[in-house]
Amino acid sequence: MVAQASELHGHELHAEGHGGGPKRSVWLRGSWVRAIWLSTVMGLGAALLVMVLRRWAGFSPAYDEGVVDTFMLAFAGLGFTIGIGCWDYWWGYIIGSATPAHEDHSNHGAYSWRDYFKVNTDHKVIGVQYLVTTFIFFIIGGMLAEGVRAELATPGLQYFSPATYNALFSVHAALMIFLFVIPAFAGLGNFVIPIMLGAQDMAFPRLNALSFWMLPVAGMCMVSSFLVGPFDAGWTNYASLSVHGPPGQTFWVMGVQFAGASSIATAVNFLVTIVTMRAPGMSFWRMPLLVWANLATSTLVVLGTPFIAGAQFQVLFDRIMGMHFFDPTHGGNIIVYQHVFWFYSHPAVYIMMLPGFGIISEVLAIHSRKPIFGYKLIAISTVAIGVLGFTVWAHHMFVSGMAPWLRVPMMFTTMAIAVPTGIKIFSWVATLWRGVIHLTTPMLFACGFLFTFVIGGLSGVFLAVIPVDINVTDTYFVVAHIHYVLFGGSVFTIYAGIYHWYPKMTGRMYDESLGKLHFWLTFIFFNATFMPMHWLGMEGMMRRIADYPSKWADMNFFISICAFALGASTLVFLYNMAHSWWKGAPAPANPWRALTLEWQVTSPPPIFNFDEPPQIVGSPYAYGVPGARHAIVTVHVPPAPEEIPVPVALARATPVQREAIMSALKHILVVANQTVAGERLIAAVRSRAATDPIRVTVICPQNDPTDTWVVDQAAVAAATRARLDATLAALRTAGVEATGSVVDRDPYTAVLDVVESDPPAEIIVSTLPRTRSGWMRRDLIERLRDRTQLPVEHVVVDEPSETTTS
Amino acid sequence: MRSVSAFAKVGICTLVAGVIGAVLAAWWLPDWLPPAAGVEAHRQDTLYLWLLAVSSIIFCLVAGFLGYSMWKFRARPGDMSDGAPIHGHTGLEIIWTIIPIIIVLSFAVAATIVLNRNESLQRGHMVVNVTGRQFDWAFTYPKRGHLHTSILALPLGRQVEFRLHAPPTDVIHSFKIPALRVGEDVVPGTPTTVVATPTRLGTYIIVCAELCGIGHSQMRNILVVMKPADWNRWIAKQKQLAKAPPPSQSGGTTDAAATFKSAGCSGCHTFKPAGATGTVGPDLDDLTASAAKYGKGETPAQYVRESIVDPGKVVVSGYQNGIMPSTFGTSLTSAQITALVSYLLKGGG
């Protein structure tokens, strides 16, 4: 997990501090120590200031729990992020302190385990920080759920008072949604997407760090609500129950604000990165589907999250400022809360689902060695779900007493959104057809997801039908539905993603048998826990009740036992993750033989991911075609000093030795005409030489059947010869045995000639970009692949034309 | 060609499995729902049937192809090859876009028709006012002289329009009767309505379906569906018990037992003589002992009276302040409170 440092680019490797000089005291520099004292001081200071102001303004009593809590939490939270160091650079910028001559990247990259506990601008470190933090809250939220199931195991109230019970499921859902599912996807995306795009980091690395550090603040707010009387109006927090609720309500509101801010900042980061930082050649239609998914999700986050922030602020203001947003005795309207809340919270479920869809597309294609079925339709349906997601919110409000005419249109839009979702499920299943399926743990979770998500989706269709919804809304049928789509849906995809990218993130392989055990335990006990809830709901068991009629005792007892087993299965996962990180087998760069960019770099990746921007030359799902590449990654590896360059060795060799050397070299055929002197091509060949000993034959086919505009063939041939010679010289200097000739044939026939006389192991074809290349227009690469059945690599050289032909 | 027929074979097998599943679901459905006790419920159950049938088919198709693929195309050990480079199939994609559109549109249209039928008010329907408050239901029959009752009784076969209210300072509740398959939120400040036509005699549960606080699980009541003649008799008897049309919520009678029920005490308290089993508030079965412990310097009667009109003054340990309404001092008459006090002290001993 300690990454290889890149030797080039002049990056200086400092563990701490800026460009030398004595380190400041731990109390004054960005650190946990400073975070703790600063947040305490700012929190208490804000509380005190508020009380002084209240006394001065004549409010009595000066201490009002809601008001004081609000300011204390806001400033303590802010103080924590200041203290830990998120704002240091910007502060230095604002006050005009001298900046180093160039960025020393002193808080970028994981050089030791300590870096994971500090402010770090490396998206890979932030990704891991997110994942570990969210799983801590997953465990806390899960334990709260076990508390719920313990109480529901038998009728009657055994362990918790009704108030505490209400708090258990409220905090459970709040943590799972805002502190687990949404940020876990942010974390996985954070790690993978910049590398997948060919970028060295996200667009705004410091903002990225701030986004992460707001998350523990949000979690602390919500969990510490138990100290003052936890919020107990459900995570949905309907007015006016929430307005009259215990002091923990304030903690929930402030927690949501921090989590929302974190989420929005991350989404902005994703959007800018995806739109502006894709590698050359990566058009939107060559983006992996995980990137599409995060593009749509980030749009939803940016547009929707302010609404839940607003709704919770309204509740807060009703509580602490005596406002009457939701007070019908003073002109307020209770149902408005639900409209504002659900306007975010419905897109929120797509925020919790779409990144998972992206993960599944990746995992299914790679582990079944097949292109994703219907790539364009999946990409379009992802965007469609994002857009339609804003038109269906009132399906959560069919019985709310809202304007009755709104129900039927909302039902139609809800039904509409089922269609793109169904298209995706069918496409994923079709991806498996005629694949070569490796049932690794991520693949098992992906297939398990397909099974459970189709059930969750179908129960959603039930709920969309208004008369049926009128019966089962607010019953255990809804609880079953939400857990099928959020656990069987989102959580299964999170597990799939973590297992799939575990080797890349940690540089270790996880234990496959433990992974499979984890999958089967989770799958079996998940279905056993939540399937019966469909029947409970249809029979009339309401949700959010602490006690129920004894006729449902047996079913509830069974569900509770299965729920405990489901919780226990998480322990297998946690053990596997921890133990494998410590002692697992070292992971190769590409254990899954995948095509996307993150698998073309080491495991774990170099600190700055790439030495130079990779070039994208094909689809990310081009499985099944020999030699098809998605991208060419060029690594700047200087030649090892002890190696004798091949041409020198050959010159000194006896004929027998020469025979031996030549037969040990892989023969690479390079085909280029106008681009033969391109630096890209030379670098690509050198890269090839770095991984295998090769000898290179370069041919420059001159005669293209449609090159009717060539006037002076001799001059053109001479110019090509000159370029070829320069290229051969460059290759030889780099230690690659290279010969070449200008050939007066068309490229297709020229290649076939060489394939007959001196068969190469691989072919590299270098062309101009697609829009300027005659060879690309004539589909040369695909034809060569079909005919020769050899791996054909395609290098794009974007150089201004130097010939007289254009 | 071989794989095309494999595709067709799997498709047909899963389709057949889906249809079998649909038939089984239709057969079992009555066991999965409470007996349909109303006209709206029957219409809804038809929708359930169609939903189950279509779901069964789609599920079997997806799970079938999924399971078959996982088995048939799994990699043999050491197989490092790639699968077939199939990027899509336009015909298939068109089919599985068009057919779901047809299916969901059909459901939406059918649902709209059922909804309109369920909610269209017919001539001669009756009106019942329902008040939901923490944590009890109360019912008023406006056309029967605003008769106020603590349980809901309805005549067989007559459409009822429930008009739902909550006190403006209360929270959202949801009035739901699973046997009738109807429900609607009860919102302070916004009157709502829900319509049902009971067609089956019997006793059914009324529940609260929206989290309303610590008494949410206890907020239950009873619906009794009677023959019209029996119902008329029941109404007459209730009228006798209530001496005059009440302006307040409590029924106006000084019959303490009736007041206890109609004021909603049984929603939160346990009191054996009234058959109440609520656990939101303290047990009232031994008020004398409670008065001795908490009512310093007061007679038990004074203590109990104070507990009714000013519940926040002394809170029994283990219970929260602010849950019990503090409005009984005005919503009940002094005579009612006096009757309640002696009823409570006598009952528990």
C-alpha cells in the first residue's frame, strides 16, 4: 500500500512541511491535536457568544438548548475541518503568505500508514479514507438495526422504550443513507475514476480533501444525538413530529448539512474532472460506464441536495426561531415539508443506485470477458434515469393528503422510470450470455445484485400502482422494497466494487474463499431476512412500530434470527479486508486482465498515476477481439544501466550466438507512413521494449490505392525514407534492434507480405487521428486483426502533416 | 445456430416457469392478504393478481437466464480466452424496451381506472368524521346528531366518506384499515378524505400508519361492520349513552368509563376496569400507591385531578414530560373530571 514514488517530473518528496525549515508545533500545524482543541474552542466559544447575545437582546432564558446546539455543532464542525488542515492552503493564499516556487505536493500521496489519518490531496488516499470511514458507520448503523430486530423478535416491549426504539430505526437509516451508501460510492469513484480517465488526480484535490473531512463531522453529529435525546421521527423527519422532537433533532439537521456539503463538493469535483480531464481520444462514447454513472449521479447531487438542506433548515427554524413553516395555526403547511424533502430524497435513491449500476457494468464485462451488451443504451438510460428521477417524488406521498390530481401523473412518471431500469437489467443479463464467466467474488456479488435488484424493482412497480400503494404504504412491504433495492442493490454493488478494485487499491489480493463465504452468507440471509417482509406488509403489519399483534410473532422471530446471521456475515468481510491488506498475496497490475486504464498501471498505482497522458484508441469493452486495446499507456522507464543494448550485443556476437539472440527476441512489426517519425510511436515501441526483449521491423507502405493526388512519388518516397532512418536511429539508440524499409505496396498487402516471410508476434499500426487518417477510414486495423489473427496495437500520432500530399 | 436455439429453449422454459409462478401466486394470494372486506379491496386485489402474474414472469425470465448463463458459460479452470465480442442486438433491445413500456402503461391506466372508481362518491353515501390525535382515534357521525363514539361501526354495503382531521397542534397520523385496503394521512391543518364501502360483516383493525411518536404502535382501534338494522340499533344505544350532543371532544357524558375511552386515555394507559393496555404512560391500576409516592401533601383525589389537568407538574419516573395532552382541563367539564377521578381511584383499589 505504500506506493512507488515517481522519480521524474521533479516532484520533491517531503513527508511534512513546505520546502524545509523546522516543523511547527503539533498544536499549531494541521493535525488531530489542533483539530480537537480548535473545534472545542470554537464550539464552546460559539455557544457562549450566542448566550451572551441572547442575554443582551433580552431573550430569556439565555440558555436555549436548540439554539446553543445549533451554533455549537456548526462551529465545532467547522473548527474540526480547520484544525485538521483542510483550509490551510486557501488561508495562506488569502493572507498572501509566500508560496513555494512550485507546489511541493507535501500532503499528496500515501508514503506511510499515517498519511491516511491526515489531510491528503491524493484522490487514492481520499478514496481509501472514505471507504474505511463509511464502513465504520455501516457497522454502527447495522448494530442499530440489530437493536431494532432484537426488539421485534417477540411481541411486546422487551429492551427499549418506545422513544429509544423510534430513535434506533431513525438513526439507523440516517447513517446508512448519508454516512454509508452515498459516501461509499463517492470513495470508490474517487479512487478509480481519475485513473480510469487517464488523469493524475481530480480537478480540485484540496476540495476533495475537505469533502472527505466533513464526513466524520457529519457522522459525529448524528451519532452524538444519542447523548441529548436522539432524533426519533424517522430519517424522513416529517413535520410536525420533527418540530416537536427531542434535542437530537438539531444534531440530525446539522449532520445532514455537513454530509450534504461534502456530497455536493465531491459531485462538483467529479463533474469538472469527467468533463475536462479525460485522456486524449476518450470521447464520451469511449468512457467506461462507471464514469457515465458518476456523471449522472453528480448532476443529481448538485441539483437535488440543496432541497433536503432547505427542508431540514425549515424544521430547525421552526424549532429554534419560533418560525411557523409547518405550523397550521399560524399559516404554515405541513405537507409542504414532504414536497421539499422528497424532491431531494427521491433523486437521492438514484444517487444511491446509479454508481452501483456503473460498478456492475464494469464487473460483469470484465469477469465474463465480454463487451457490455448495449453500451450506448445503458449510457443513455443512465442519463434518462437521472432526469426522470426529478419527476417522480410525489410517489412517496400518494396518501399524504396532497393535491389529489397530482397522484396519477406521478404514477405515470414512476412507471416510465421503470423502463430504463429494466433495459439495464436485461442488458446486464445479456452481457453474461456466451461469455467466459469467472465466478470470482466480485462477479458473485454482481450476479447476486441482478437477482435481488429485479425483485426490488418489481416490488417498486407494485408500489407505483396507487390503489396498491394505498394499502401497503408505510407497511413492511415498503421496508422489504427499500432493503431489496438498497441492500440487495446498493450494498451488493459496493461489495462487488470493493472486491473488484481491492487489488488495485491495496496492492494485495483478498482471500477468495473467504470472499465466496461472505457472499453466500450475505445472499442467503439477506433474502431470508427481507423476503418475508413482503408478506408481513401485505397482511397489515405497519412499519416503525415497536410492538405488533402476536399473530406475526413467528415470522418476526424468524426474520430477526436471519438478521443477526446477516450481521455476522459482515465480520467475514471485515476480517478478509484487514487480514489480506496485511498478509495477502501481492497483486499484479492487472489480475483481471481488464482493458480499462486503472488496470494498466501498477497495483497500487504510482503516486501521480501516469507519467504522461495515455492515449485512448478504442472501446473500454473490446473483449473478444485479439489485440484490441482501449488505451496505450506509456511508462517512462529509463534503461537499466547494466543492460547491453541489443544492437551492440548482436554486432559482437558469433553467428551461433546471433541465432540464439534473434530467436529469443519477439518480432514486432511496425507499420507507419506519414507518422513514422512520431514521438508517440517511438515511445510506444520503447515501452514495448521495456516489458519484453524485441526486435522491430518498420515498414512504410507508400502506395495507397486512393492516393491519386501524389504528384512526385520519388520525392515523397525520399522524404519517407529520411523519416524512417531517423526513427530507426532513435530506436537503436534506445537499445532496440530495429530494421525498416519503405515499401511500394498498400499497407494491407505490405503487412501480409511480412507476415508470410517473417511472421511477427505482434503488429503496431501507427496512424493519424481518426478524422485525418485514410487508413482508419478504410478500417485497416480491424481488417488486419481479422486476417492475421495477431494482436494489433493502434497508436495515434497527432502531428502536423509534413508531406506534399495534403 | 446452436446458441440461438439454446436462447429460445431457455426463454421458453423460463416463460413457462413464470406462468406457473403466476398461477401459484394467484392461488396463494388470498392467504397473503387479510380477507377483502370492501368493494375497493376487491378491485385492488385484482390489481395485485395482475402485478403478481407479470412479476412472476419477468422474475423467472431474468433469474432463469442469469442462472443458466452462470452455469453454462462459466470458465473452465485455466481458460484464459475471451467471450464472444457481442456488443448488442438492436432487435432484442427494441423488444425489451417496447414490451416493458406496454406493460407499465397498462398498469398505470388500469390503476387510474380503479382509483377513480374507488374514490367516486355515490349518492346516499354516509359521512363519518375521524379525529386522529396522539394516540387514539375518535369518530363522529354528523348525520346522527354528531354522535361521538370511541369505536367505529358501519352498516354493511353503504359507501362511507371518512373526513379526517387532526388537532392543529398535533402531528401527522394515517388512518388505515387493512381489511378495506384504504388509508389516508391525517394532517393537522389540512382536512383529508378517504372512501370505503364495507361488504363483509366482521370486526377489523384500524391502525395508524404514519409514525406519530412514542405511542404509534398502540394507536389502534376497531371497526365493526354490522347489518344495517343492527347498526341502527347500535347508533340508538350510543345516543342513549351520550346524554346531549357534545360541543367538546369527550362526549359530554359524565359516565366515567365512556369518558375514559372517548378522551383517549386507553391509548396510552393500562387500566384493567376499562380493558386498556396502553404503555405510553404510567399504569393507572394502583393510583392510591402512586398518589402516596408522588402526591406530597395532597389527597389522592387531588393528585389524580392534578395529573389530568396539569400532567407536566409531576411526571412519574421513567416517563417523559410533554406527551400527555395538557388540554383536558378545558376539553372535559369539571363534572366529567370528578367522575373520572373517582372511577380511577375506585377501579384500581
